[in-house]
Amino acid sequence: MRRLSLFLLLAAAALTGAAAGGPPATTPIKLSPTFYSQTCPRAERIVAEVVQSKQMQNPTTAAGVLRVFFHDCFVTGCDASVLIAPTHFAKSEKDADINHSLPGDAFDAVVRSKLALELECPGVVSCADILALASGVLVTMTGGPRFPVPLGRKDSLSSSPTAPDIELPHSNFTISRIIELFLAKNFTVQEMVALSGAHTLGFSHCQEFASRIYNYHDKAGKPLPFDPSMNPGYAKGLQDACKDYLKDPTIAAFNDIMTPGKFDNQYYVNLERGLGLLSTDQDLWSDARTKPFVQRYAGNNTVFFEDFAKAMEKLSLFGVKTGADGEIRRRCDAYNSGPTGKADAAEAA
Ligand code: HEM
Ligand SMILES: *[C@@H]1O[C@H](CO)[C@@H](O)[C@H](O)[C@H]1NC(C)=O
Ligand SMILES: *[C@@H]1O[C@H](CO)[C@@H](O)[C@H](O)[C@H]1NC(C)=O
Ligand SMILES: *[C@@H]1O[C@H](CO)[C@@H](O)[C@H](O)[C@H]1NC(C)=O
Ligand SMILES: CC(=O)N[C@H]1CO[C@H](CO)[C@@H](O)[C@@H]1O
């Protein structure tokens, strides 16, 4: 066991150029799509095969993986911190309120990819890279654009149970607050609108939009049957679909009611017709700062794909860890040093 970790350490040092003769460990290495071409040439192919077969068995996988990837990247960078399982000793990002609905299929897709990769080239491919690769494959597989996925991310040495609730946007935020949150991470308004196009896939649970369809009050406090920015037929359909959601919190609705499983620009077309599911979706249409981009993407799928691809590549590079800032986990849900990891040991004590 000890020997193995020593070997992994040396391998990591060689990869990051920290070995004698290379640049110092503090020099950030550049990520590259060919990062594993010597050490695990089939890495991309293996992840693609595993997640494609998972997606065929369970078509909700793509949306799940994409959302988990966003959550990973926005909370302390794309470093697989979201994948750490909470243990008896230490809580993790998965304990955050906002994580409660993160889909198990997405985690399963990563776990299966990791198992296959460990057989082929043990200790080489990071979980953060697997999540990034899987997101790229699944966006393309559901009809979306291809985008380059630079590789060489390390996996985090910590995972905070409180960070997700601070770092991630909520369905009840105003557009101003969402813009602020993205700007603080160096994403423009346009990039935020483009990335929101991910809501062309997947579901939201009724509680995320219940305040729009039940007991709605406008800004002046006047009760209305539903949020007037909604298409009335759509609002009534949702009222009916969600009527038992308090008893059964698993009831959910498609984010894109027209083409729910297809990655396309229909999400933006829907917003123009009052068919946005979350208030944060619909507000992109009503807010003057974001509306021009909604119109741009609704009017031209090619333009949406180009901008989404660029924004995803940028997202995939956000806050990545290289060199000694991270490790290559042997299992995606646990640190190599044991259940609590380095940084969480104190927290857990
Ligand atoms: C702009 C601010 C955003 C807000 C407020 C937001 C909020 C939400 C909420 C509340 C849900 C429903 C969760 C549930 O009920 O289970 C959801 C689902 C989803 N979000 Fe977002 N999100 C945002 C941006 C993004 C971005 C940037 C991405 C990816 C690039 C993304 C990808 C997804 C996907 C794919 C789903 C569906 C998940 C599934 O079906 O399992 N979201 N989002
Ligand atoms: C938004 O929702 C969160 C979580 O459900 C809640 O804690 C918070 O108070 C809400 N914020 C606003 C502004 O309504
Ligand atoms: C912020 O984003 C711009 C445009 O994508 C990029 O050129 C720049 O390097 C980013 N700055 C930081 C500090 O990440
Ligand atoms: C959509 O945008 C692309 C890329 O900018 C452009 O080549 C194409 O002509 C546009 N299509 C329409 C229908 O405007
Ligand atoms: C996917 C996942 O790990 N979800 C977890 C979110 O948090 C709840 C409560 O801690 C867990 O029960 C879920 O398994």
C-alpha cells in the first residue's frame, strides 16, 4: 500500500514536471487535450464508451452529469470536490442543501468510468478530468456541440459542506444576483446566458418553481393564479402535474417542455413564449441585460452552439488544480489519504 502511494507520488511528480530538471512545482502546468496521450492514450475513448452506454440505459444521465459538472466547477473549481462522499468523520459538498437533488446516475457514470480507467492505466486519470470528459461526450451525444476538453486537472484534497450553498445560483435568485455571481467568477452576462442553455436538458423538482404556480403574489402583494410571465396553459399544466408535490417531493417537470432530451436552442425559443420553468429561466427574457442574448440564441442554433462550446471550455478550466494542489484519486468518492482527507481532518475532529 505504502509502496503504491510512493509510486503514485513519483508518477505525479514526473507528470507535473516537479522532478529534478523540470520547472518548480509551483509553476502551473497548462492543461492540454493530449495530456494523457503517453500515459493513457485510450482515456477519452474509455470514458466515451462507458458514459454512452450509461446514457443509453438511462437517458437522464446526460443532464445529471452536466449539472454535477457545473456544480463541481463553480464550487472551488473543476476538481471533483463534488464527488467526495460524506463519511461518518467528515461532511462534504454532498451534504449541502443544494446537493440533495444531484442525480445518482451522474455519479454512477463517473464511478464506472473510473473503474474502467483504473484497469487500463491505474492512478493516472483524475476524476475531475473524467467529469469534464463525460460532460463533453454527453452534450455531443444528445445533439449539442463538440467542444475541446483540455486535460490534466488534479482532484481536490477537500470538499466543503457549506460552499455549494454560497457559490451556486438558486432558482429564487434575481437576475442581478445571478449576474453578480457569474461576474465574480469572471463569466460575462453573455456567457451566463449561453451556459443557462444547459437547461435544454433535464428536470426540475416542483419545489423549485412552486412559488410561481401556487399562492403567487405580485410585487404589490396582489394574489394572482400564477406568475403572469408564464404562458397560462403551461402554468395550469404545471399546477396539475405538481399538485401532490408536498407529499411526493420527487415529482419533477422537464426544463425544456418542447424537446426535453435534445440538446438544442429550444430552451431560448420557449422563453420568448413564457415557457421557462424556473423564474431564473423566464427572467432571462424579461431582463433587458439578458434578453438580447436570448433573442440571439433563439434565432440561431449555430450561434448558440458556438457560444455554449466556448463558455463550456472556459467553465472546464475554472479554478483547476495542478501539481501539488491536488492528487489523482484512486476512487472518485474518497481522498487517497483516507475518509477525511487532508484539509477536512481538522473540521471533522
Ligand atoms: C444560471 C443559474 C442557474 C440556476 C439558478 C440553476 C438552477 C437549477 C435548478 C433549481 C435545477 C433543478 C434541480 C432539481 O430540481 O433537481 C437545475 C437543473 C439543471 N441545471 Fe441548472 N441552474 C443554473 C445554471 C446552470 C448551468 C450553468 C448549467 C450547466 C452548464 C446547469 C445545468 C443544469 C442541468 C443539466 C439541470 C437538469 C438536471 C437533471 O435533470 O438531473 N444549470 N438548475
Ligand atoms: C431562496 O431559497 C433558499 C433555499 O430554499 C432559501 O433559504 C432562501 O431564503 C430563499 N431566498 C429568497 C430571496 O427567497
Ligand atoms: C476572464 O475571462 C476572460 C475572457 O474569457 C479571460 O481572457 C481572462 O483570462 C479571465 N481572467 C481570469 C482572471 O481568469
Ligand atoms: C446563424 O449563424 C451562423 C454563424 O454565425 C451563420 O453562418 C448563419 O448564416 C446564421 N443563420 C441564420 C439563419 O441566420
Ligand atoms: C447524489 C447524492 O450524493 N445525494 C446526496 C445528497 O445529500 C443527501 C442528504 O445528505 C444524501 O442522502 C444524498 O445521497
